[in-house]
Amino acid sequence: MTRRQTRLIVYLAVVIPIVAVLYHHILPSSSPESFTTNLVNRLFTSETTDMTSQASRPCVIVVGGGLAGLSAAYSALRAGAPSVRLLERAPKPGGNSIKASSGINGAPTRFQQAAWPSLGPDETFWDDTVRSAGTRLASQTTSQPAARAQRESLISVLTQRSADAINFLADLGVDLTVVAQLGGHTHPRTHRGAGKTPPGAAIIATLLGKLKEAGEDRFELMTDCEVTRLLTDPTTAVSSSNGNSGSSVDHQPVTVTGVEYRSTKEDSSGGDGNGASLHQLTGPVIFTTGGFGGDTHGLLARYRPDLNGMPSTNDPRPGTHDLLAAVGARLVDMDSVQIHPTGFVDPANPQVPVKFLAAEMLRGEGGILLHNGKRFVNELETRERVSNTIMALPGDGVQGSSSLRQWDVQLLLDPGAAEAAAGHMGFYVWKGLMKKMKISELDATTKETLKEYASIVRGEKEDLFRRKAFGHWKLGGVNSDGVVDEDAEVCVGRVTPIVHFTMGGAVFNEHAQVLSSELGEEQKPIRGLWAAGEITGGIHGDNRLGGSSLLECVVFGRIAGAEAADVAKTAYI
């Protein structure tokens, strides 16, 4: 070997590694696939860091233990994620999902066909959802066509994957054989079980059981853990917030690399509220923390101060949207808050601000609403329209010295409707929220209303309010002599409109990626960050259809889990 050849070999041995480093770290954009692998391996290290820097395999981090979070966790494991850690700030998982009582939408499904064989195939779910979204979607037809298209794309994913969501849950062992028609729907498509367990609780319990089967090495549920901020790649940054819509981003989005969190148990034992140490987890993050309906003095007061004094179905807790906005996420429809028309007013404690929901399926199965003994609305209109009608009744809803705003409306079910809703009615009667009464105990106006309604159900006359579906109502109203059957028994409870759901949230796309771009703009996903459930915005617009909350949790939670698992697997490899 000549001296010249020796020098060449030494030169190449030094230069080639330097070029390789420069290629991978300074010029990543030259190869998207190499960049993705390199980025994940650099940012999502296989280490969980806190004060003791505990080592572990790389994990998918799910923040929030409701149905969206559990669906995401299960999907991530099925997609091959090395491990999943689910952080829930409450002592137990379930969130608001576990309280869901009407069911989950899906169309077309085998259960629909079995329960309602005469109705034919259900092909109107997309149309019903678009119509329910109201002016927030319709007004963008000409003014912002790209924004409308993005909303419609999300609705398409929701509705077109709804049957698969039902099959997914049924295959896990969830009973969804009972199908009812709720307000705003043109077909019965809201599924629940035939037993006494509410659908939300049944689904949550089933998914938790399946996740535990994965073993502690692959799935860990960390309760009493509150996320305080999202970790980001230090080489990227985000500009300051611009207020209502989140943070303005004038460059490529940041990359989320994990979360910082604290143990609320540790905090409470510290005494001063600042005693808990902060811990960190690194990995791709899925945010499923729910809405801000319970953040009365925070986000709700910021975006809807006019709702001050309204009771709610949500336990008091702060919203987490600002954590997403801090890393550049855009927020949309934040002033769109759903007022559910029927929350129970407990006779034993009528002024309590947090109330039990009177499930919409009670009206779907045949229940009617009365004010001063008379019907005043089509009970199967959208929640928005029924609530607005109630709140337009005489009076402002404020009674006595309390500032709590609630109205005096009665929900009445006949024996047929009560039997169809038996799984719920036992609980409501036991809690004293509804009571059984004979028709002889009702006032004359209510008796006359029942007689008239019975003739409408029999098809003898048109309904002034244009109700077309009557569920399982079977009370005839009068006997053969044309006299009201006063021995028949009905169930009656007082209800009032309540804050229930927030349609606004983080802008996201069909892949459940959180975006730093507005609806209709060129999409800019925030790397390493996904979201599903009520924390997101853009799907429901002005009004969410009953039964679509659980559905979006399953559909987009599963998508987010699979997407995040792909990133975690790359890091592990």
C-alpha cells in the first residue's frame, strides 16, 4: 500500500462519520423517513425521568382516563406500542364517560336491523350530524369553504367509522342490543345494553378489564396524577398566545416530547399545596382530558359568562385547554356550550348546583315534557332547540334567594316508556328523582294532555309540535267509555336545563393530530401530540347529537392510539 493510499484511508475514516452526523442532525429534511426515525429516537428516549430518573421502555402517554383515553390506550397496545402509561387526575378512571346513560351512536349496525327491521338501512347519520352542527358549519359554505370541508371530513370519519366502533365494543363483550331514537336523529341508532348497568359504565368497566389483561409491564394506570405542562423539543419554540384562539405560530410547529406531572396525593399530604415534586415522562402524548363544563370560574367564565348560575352535570374541575394552547394548539368553537334540556331537580335538595342527568333516552323511549300540565315542544328536537324553548318560558329561571337558574318542567313517562327504560328508572326512583303516580293523582290539565297525546300516538291526529316517533309509549289515555283511566301509573320528575358538554376545543384532523393551524388553513400538526374526545373541537359545531360523545371517544381514541403507537415503536426499534 502506498503512502498516498494510506492517507486517503485515514481521511475517509475521519470525514465519513462527521458527514453522517451532519446529515442526520443538521439536514434532516433531505429524507423524511430518516428524519422521522432520527427525530423519534433523539426526542423520545427510552427513559422516564423524575428526581430519581427511573429507566423504562419507551411508552405512549395518555392523559385522561375517560372513554377516549381508555380507547386510545387499548388501541395503542393492540397496535404494538411497547407500553402505555395513562395519567388520570381523579382518584379513579372513567371521567364523565362512566356516567353516560343514553348510549352510543352507530349506523348501520346489526343491532339496528334486529331491533327495527321495518325501518330499512340507516343512511342519514352524516346528514343528521351536519344539520345538528347548525350555522357554525352552514355559514362557512361560501365564506370559508376550506373550513367547512375540514369540519365535514371530521364528521365523515365519525359517522363512517361508527358501525366499526359498535362492533369493536360488542366484540369485547359490551351489550349494545337495545337501540333507541334520540332527539335530532331521523333513525333509532343509539345503542345501550338490556340490563341495569348504564352504557357508559359498562363500556368503561369492559375496557379497563381488557387493559389490565395486558400486564403491568405494558399498561400502567396512574391515578391522582395531574399534568402541569407538555414537554417540548428545546430546539423548537412557540410564540406567545393571542388570546381567544390559542397561540399564534409563525413557524413550524413544536415537537411534544412528553409531560410533566405531579401527584395530587403527594400534594395533599404536603399541606401547603406546593409540596408535590414534579415528575416527567417522555414519549408521544395523547390528550383525552375532556371539556370545561365544570370549570365554572375559569374557562366557562372566560368564554360564556352568560351561563353564570346555570347548574351542571359536570363535577367542578379546571379545563386543560391552556396546556395545549401553550404549545401552539389552536382552539375553535370555545363559546359553543351545550345546555342539556333535562337535568333532574332533586326534591330533597333542589338548590344543589351539580345535578344528575335525566337521560335523553327517557324521551326517546316515549317520555314527554310538561309545563303547567301542557306539552310545549317536540321532545325529540335537538338538545339546543329543546333547551332554548324551555329557557324561553315565562320567568328567568331564578327562584327565591338563590342565584341558581332553573326552570319548572316535568318529565313524564307512561308504563310503556318506563318499562323500556327500566334499567335507568330503578335508579331514578330509588334516588327520589322520579316518583310513581296514578293518573288520579294528577291535575286536570295534565290528564287532558295525556288524553290528547294518546290520540296523537294512535295516529288519530297530527302533533302540533310535529313529533313523529313515540318510542314505547302505550298508555291509551281513555277507557272504552272515553274516560281517563285513572288507575294507570306514570312516572314523573322535575327537570331543568343544565350545562352539559363543550363543543369547542383543540383543532385536530382525521388522524387525531392536534394542529397549530386554524380550521381551513394548511394543516400544521404538532409532532408528538394527538387528542380525542371532548377536549377537541370542530366536529359538533352548534350542537352535539345525543350518543355521539361516547362515539367520538371510541373512534378518535382508537385512531390516536394507533398513530402514537407507530411513533413509540419507532423509538423502541
